[in-house]
Amino acid sequence: MAAVPQVGGRLVGCDGLLLTVVGLDCPIGTVCAIGHERLVAEVIGFRDERALLMGLGTGDGLVPGAAVLPLAGARRAQAGRMLVGRVIGGDGHAIDGAGQPAATDYVALDPQPGNPLKKQGVRTAFATGIRVIDALLTLGRGQRVGIFAGSGVGKTVLLGQLLGAADAEVVIVALIGERSREIADFVALRLDSAARARTIVVAVPASDPPLLRVRGAMRAHALAEYFSARGRNVLLILDSLTRVAHAQREIGQALGEGLGARGYPPSALALLPRLVERAGNDVSSGGSVTAIYTVLADGDDMNDPVVDAARGVLDGHIMLSRAVAQQGIYPAIDIGASLSRVMNDIVDDDHRAAADTFRRLHRLAEDNRDLVLMGAYAPGSDAELDRALALRPAMEAFRAQRDREAYGLASTVELLRAVIA
């Protein structure tokens, strides 16, 4: 990135995450280099005719009066086939030890919202290879869906299954705000050679500055849009949307933004639809971005502001349940609480009827589970409940799927019909 030929500013304040600069006449979003150490920072606001910046790295070595120079091209993301199979950081630099890939194309990191009429509706099923999702929560190509989960209920394993089995030409995985060990384990254990051959990983650990975590999420979306614009069917996995909101909350707090529900400034929740709306089907190219976002429910709290905001902007939600996990059923999906809002538009009548029957029988068996365990139910009293109890072992076996298993959509639907026959 080269310095823009214009007069820069001078550093006059460093207060925690916030840097104050005088004499800098640049718009919000401008990326600058500061001092001899060339710390990279971004303009995030203004106060009393002074620019407020936040660093994309540590502020070690900064001194009062350091020169601040704008950089050209820093709001663009490097893109191209050369990134497939690579692991990059939030700033676009390779972190997999294989050298920096040569740039072929660049795309806007955070483009202006596009014309909604350029997005096509969801019309085609998207096969995930996960039986319970394809049968009962069928996703569509170009859909935006959330996986809502607390800790320790199999979220990472489920993402690994999607990574290997989903019907996509290119997969973009954004690991935002994770511990470094978890990122290393995900790359080593979940990315086999076949999966890696079509996957780009954008990894931004929790130790990176909040601005870099937000930029990592934007970079992943920019790459997904790049391949979609070239007619590719892309799967975008972002883990997690919650930590992106947390990063934006830190930025808002540093700016002194007023706090709303549970300490979230408006900008933190406003960021979510800006990201989510970038997925979908491209009318011009025929490509698509099918997006799966994880949303963390601390303490299994499904009333968290981020959870509520995400549910409102997504086209479906897959709820992972601790109670289901405790039964030894993985993926631990709570069928009754989960929903794909496009399923009825993309499956045929027979599939829809079979899924409705499975859901009804499953709910009936679950609602009467305690009654049966206590011996308070006499078989023969209710024919529908008798049927649900008789089919329960087969339904539970259908819901469970081992880590490396994958199933085609057609065979999954046939098995669904067989289970409830």
C-alpha cells in the first residue's frame, strides 16, 4: 500500500484503543500509517475537528507528534483463485507459512449496499450432506441461516461436517474471535485435502484488535461476492456473528457511543444486517452465496440482543440443544425450535408432507416422554402416540450422524419416507 500524495496529520493522543490525530483531512474508513513503525490504523470518527483512529495492530513504539499518512488501496481485498487452499488473516496476509500469494484481482472490502432487485429469490435446494438438515430443515441456494448454540453442544463438529459435505464450488470460512488453539485445531482437523482444495480460511484470533476482527468478516464476504460474481456457487461460513458484534461494540465504546440493550451500542447491531445482506443469489452471473452464521448464546440465553437481531435478519435458524446433546444425539439439533423459512418454496409436496409427519410424531413422542417413563401411559390408548413411540428409535437413529458421514439429498428424502412409513 503506497502513501497518498497529500499532507497527513500528527498524532496527539493515544487513549486505550483510540488514537487522536490533528491535521488529517480524510473520510471515515481511510487507512493510515503512523510513525516510523508504520502502525496501520483506520479513521473511525471525528471529534472537535480531530480525527479518531483505531489501530489494526499494537501501538508499541508510538510517540507524540508521530506523522500520520493516508494509504492508498487499503479498503480493497485481494481476491482470486490463488487464495483457494490458503489461510489468511484479517488484513489479507497469508498466515499458513506458504508465502504471500500474488494478487490477481481486488474487490471493495465494504461496498455500498447494492440494488435489492439484483438479488434473486431462493429457488433451488442446497444440499448440506447432513441428513437431519436436508430432510427437515432443507436449505436453499442463496439462503442466510444461523446456527444458534451455547458452548459444548457440537457446533464446531457440525461446521466441519458442512465444510466437507456441502454442495458448493468454493467455501469461505471466517473464524472470527476464536482462540488461536481452536483456529489451529480447526485447520488441522477439519480441513482434509479434499476440503482444503476448495476452501479459503480467514482467521482472526481473539487477540487481534477489534477493528481487524470486523475487517476479517468483511473480507470473507468480499471474497464470497467475488466468486459469486463469476458464476460460482459459494458457501460462506462465519464463526461467529456474535464475536463480530462484540468487536463492533468495542469500537463503539471507544468512540463514546451511547449504549443500548445489555451494553450494545446501536452500531454493533446495525452491522449484522450490513453483513448478512451481502449473501444471496446474483441475477447477473447466476452465482450464489449461501451463508451460514454461528450465533453464540451465552449460558444458552436465547434472548440475548445479538441472538434477537440475528433471528430477525436471517432466513432460518438451526438451534443446537444441550438436552439433545445429553441424549448422545449429534448433530444436537432441536427440531421443534429450528426452522428454514424457504423450505416450503424449494421442496416438493411429498417431501414436505413427510417432513411434517416426522416433526409431528417426534413432538408427540417428546411431549409424552415423561408419561411413558413413569408407566402412566397404557399402550392402545392413542393410536397416533403408539405410532410415534414405535417409530422413536428409528427417528432418533435418523437424526444422528457420525462426523465423517455424508448423504445425498435424494437418498436422504427416500430414507425420511422409509422411517415414517
